[in-house]
Amino acid sequence: MFQIIGVVLLFGLVFGSYIMSGGNMGVIIEAAPHELMAILGAGVASFLISNSMTVIKATGGGFGKIFKGPKWKKADYNDLLSLLFLLTKTMKSKGVIALESHIENPHDSSIFSRYPKIGKDHFAIDFICDTLRMMTMNLEDPHQVEDCMEGQLEKHHHEALAPAHALQSLADALPALGIVAAVLGVIKTMGAITQPPEILGEMIGGALVGTFLGVFMAYGLVAPMATRLNAIVEEEGAFYKIIRQVLVAHLHGNAAQISVELGRGSVPSGSQPTFAQLEETLTAIPAEAA
């Protein structure tokens, strides 16, 4: 919502100030189509040259995140803590054998099926199940497990940030591409140097529109979008760090509720449940759920 308001304010205030100062929008409107064709065309081409198909597709999906915000909401953090509570409690009270059916077939698991949104996140499910599977194979050194989980998180986070980095690279290139478009306009103007001053002035003004549009799109649109996407990826990454926090705490021998409470401390402040809220959520889980 705020992103849409920001875009409206950006165009309204920039072009509004230009009109109020006596600027002629006709020059910009006339020059914009071919200047944008040169700038955006070159921008898209450089974007395709510098990125893999995976990053290109992920960047397309990233635009939705920019306007929708992070995938995980407050209720999802409650669900994650509840899921981890059930898993660690089952492992603590019934042993690894009771957990095997859940981690080998999470989509048929009575525990995982209670939280369908988390179940749709392939990385979250694989991250939980792979770690618990290592524990069932008697890898019980908390430091080894934590190192392994940290490596997986770093790889996933690096890949998730690729679209934001790609957008930032595009933002860095747009001012220079605007200059390219402007130089082409100047070349065109120099080819008509015998024309009257009023015609030359209009042609030079049209050429400068290229510089304006390159800088305007870079710092007004693309760079803020890259920054926003980067912030969203960072916030979403906290969701997976909670998994590491809880499972490592469990390996240190803590009770399920203590492990989950340690994980609660890593929840982003805006989505963090209080101690009482989490306790109420865990108490409300039916005894047969595990």
C-alpha cells in the first residue's frame, strides 16, 4: 500500500513541480517514447545478459513481494513455533522412531498437515526434515548440526538475494544508459545544426529528456524497489533462522517449550508473540496432535 502511495507521490511531486515552474510537458511527452525505448531497451538487454534464467524468473516474482510485503505474517511465526514444539516434543517423549514417519512423508504427516502454509514452503520443510533426519542418524553434536544448518541458510539466503542485487545493478546502469540516449539526441541535433535556434533548442531539450529519465527511473523507482526487496528477503530469512535456533536448542537437551521459547526471541519484533501468547497457543494444541 505504502509503495503505491510512494509511486503516486513520486510522479505527482516531480512532474507537478516542473509544471508549476512553467515547464512544458509537451517536450517530455514527445521525447519520452523513443528515449524510453533506448533506455529501457538497453536496460532490459543488459539485465538479460548479466543474469541467469533462474534469477530473471525470481526477479519477476520479486515485484509481487515489493508491493505485498514479506510472505510470513505474525500468525505464521506462531504456527512455526507450534510445529517445532510438536516435533521436538514428539522426539523427546516418544523417541526418533515415532518421528520418522513424519519427516519421511511430511505431506502425509498429521503434524505438518496442521500448518498448510508452512507445508507449501519447500525449503522450510526440507530444512526441518533434513535436520531431524540427521538427528535420527545419531548426529547429535549440536555444533556440527548448527554448522550444517548455517551453511544451508547461507546458500538459500544468497540465492534469495540475487533478484534484489540484479535490480540494484539495473538501477546503477540506468543513469549511464540515460546519458547514452541523450548523446544520441545530441548527435541528431548536430546533424541539423543549420536549423533555426528554436528548432535546435527543442531538439536539445528532447535529448536531455533521456538523461532525466535515466536518473529518474534509477533513483526514483528501480533502486528503491531493490532496497525494498532486499529488506523483505532479510525479514523472510528470519523465519528459517528460528528453525535453526529451536532445533539446536533441542539438541542441547532443552525441553520442547524451552527450545521454542529460545526461538521466539528470534522472531522479528513486529511479529513476535509475547511469552503469554505463545504459551496460550501451545496449550491450545490438542494432546493427540503429537
